[in-house]
Amino acid sequence: MMSFVPSTEELLLLTAVDFQQMEEFARRPLVIERAEGLFLWDAAGKRYFDAIGGIFVAVLGHRHPRVMEAMRRQMERITFAPPLHSIADVTLEFIAKLGAITPANLNYVKPFSGGSEAVEAAFKFTRQFFKQIAQPARYKVVSRYHGYHGGTFGAMAASGTGPRKTPFEPQMPGFLKVPPPTYYRDRFSDWEECNRFAARAFEDVILNEDPSTVAAIIVEPIGNTGGIVTPTDEYFRILRQIADRYGVMLIFDEIITGFAKTGSMFAAETFGTTPDIMCLGKGISSGAIPLAAMAARQEMGDAFLGRPEQQLQFMHGHTYAGNPLACAAGIAVMDEIVEKRLWEKAARLGAYLRPKLEALSRHGVVREVRGKGILLGVELTDPKIGTALKTTAIDNGVILRVDPGWFAVSPPLIAEESDLDEMCALIEKSLVQAIEQA
């Protein structure tokens, strides 16, 4: 037992907050005590407008009544089913609900606890699939630099964020990268041609690696860590054509973009391209409890059916995958989004929000506003401003996703126009102060 009562600062040095230098964080800690709707409160009682729903998670806001009630009801029935022997009835209901709203026939569903798990599962599912259809040489994955697919080793190897990977190198083999279209934009006279070039880079890699060894392409439809990178619709049509031409699986990492944020239920629908596999998470439970899922084409799932002696079953599992309590929350989220057609509200709020963010250009530090629906990012002209904004935003009580060169917002879908007015006022105040400090 501990013989002393540590201070908050001492406790913070005994753990790690994501991607934070803990000695610095401990000097100005943000310790959240409670949350409700659009807002968070710290231990001192200060209120914060949560402009990114935690981290692109709370699509229905914090502690949504329908989600809380669904979890309370489920707690009276069962909160864990033995995964080696059974599946919970509510998990089957979740699978049916999710399969009914995914595009086309992406109704082979495996639930998980987080986005990294869903991405890892997609890679393993794809590799095993190709082995079981007599194409065992296919194992390589092509992704994008500046992309982020998770913190586990496979997901990290597919990610293109160098500083986050360097401490853990060497990386897993078989993961190849191409730059995102934003990398090339200053080399082309128009954005459309830039995207065509960037999309065709995937084909160049596949051809040079030998198509018979390539299993999948994975992309985020809108790339978060690159600064809300938003390609054209044609970009995704070209990727679909390339994947079909060489027999490669197209995987969309919709962990951030899924569940109504982009003006459709999924970004696949927003951009008009259906992948072979989708990785889903974050908004799937509105942040109430860890939940994620992989959804694949049904005919891919058929390759895993057979007699026991054939050993064709998907050789993958997690203890908390398909957890009944989490699945109950997920069902409630999907029902709320579908019944209220919240993707339409996302489109409406986005149309209201975008010009307000574009108006920040009057301060002379905004290069571009990108994104779809209420998932929007603002590129800054000077990274020093972004560094200062990380502090001024917290000081002014607004939670943003800030990288030195850009910041992003994705307010919960319970927001109204008046809430966005408040949010934008806080952002502008913080930006002005950041400019002064930079």
C-alpha cells in the first residue's frame, strides 16, 4: 500500500497522457472531472467547449440520455459473454444494425474495443483471406504518408507519421507509403490534377512491388494527422479502379470519418466510393465506452466458412471484442443517428460553420479550410501560431485538435447554430492571442 498521498503533479509523473511531455503537462495539467452535452468541466470547475467531441468521438455529445439508458438496461442483463464459447444476443443485434447501414454489402461485421484493433483485424483478415483463396503471396499494404491508423504495431507500420514511429523502429515489413495530395499541391496548377497524380502513385507502387504480392490499400477518406486532408471524389474513384485492376483490397479507415460527421453516414458515401473493408470506431459509441468494428464484403466472409478440420475460421480475437455493454451503446448511437437523420444535420451545420472558419482569414494567418460536414480543419500559415494556440485555446475554455500547422473542429451533432457561434468566438479570441504571442 502507498504510505503517502501523492499530489496531482506527482501522480502525473507516474503515467502518460497521449503524446504529451509529462513534465510540461504536469505544470499546467488539465484534469477533467465531468462532462455533459457539448461541455467538459475540470477539477476546478472551469467549463470547456468540446469542439472536437473528446477526440472525434462524442458525435451525440457527452452522456447522451439515450446511450446512458441503453447501457443501464444492459447492465441489468449481461455485461460480458465468454468469447471462446458464445456471443451475446445484443452483440448479434449490433452486428445486424451496423451491417444494415454500411454501404453496399459490407455486412460481414466483427466488433472490437478500439480503432487500432479494427485496423489490425482488417490487415489480418485480408492476409488470411488471400491465403484461403490460393493467393498466399499477397501481404503488402500501401498507405499514405501523414496518415494515422493506430498505435499497435501493424496499424503504426501503416501510419505515415514519422516522429510517432521512430522510437519503436524497426517497423514491420510489408508496409509501403505514397504522399497525400496536399504534398504535391504547389506543383500543379489545379487541385483536381494534383489528386489524379497522387492517386496514381498507388498504382506505381503496386506495379513496382509486383501486384501479386500486394494485399491492400488503406486510406483515411479525410486524413486527420495530415491536417484534415480532403481529396477529391475522383481520387477515390481512381483508387477503386486501381484496386480492382490488380485484385487488391481497398480499406477505408473511417474511425474518425464515420457516423454522420461528413454529411453522410460514412465518408464512403460522401465521396461516392465503396471500399472492400471499413474500419470503424470513435463515434460508434459516442465516447460512452470503448467500441469499434471491422465491416467487410460478405463474400470475403464466405472464405472463412468450412468444416472444423479445414481450420478456415478467422484466427483472431480479443477478450473484449463484441462486449455486450459496448454493443448496447453502439445500437443506441446508430438508432439515434438514423431516426434523426443526423448526417443531414451535419451537412447543414457544416454549411453554417465553414464560412465562419474561412472568415478567420481576415487575421492574415489562414491558408485554407478543408473537410466535409462538421469535420473541418483550418491550415495556418505559421506553425508558431499553432504552437501558441494549443495554450490559448485551453486558457479560453475551448478544446481543439491543434497541430502546429493547423487546427481541427468536429462539434457533436447535438450542437445548434448558436452553439457554433459561441465556439467560433472562443476560437477567434484564442487565435488572436496566439498571433500576438507568436
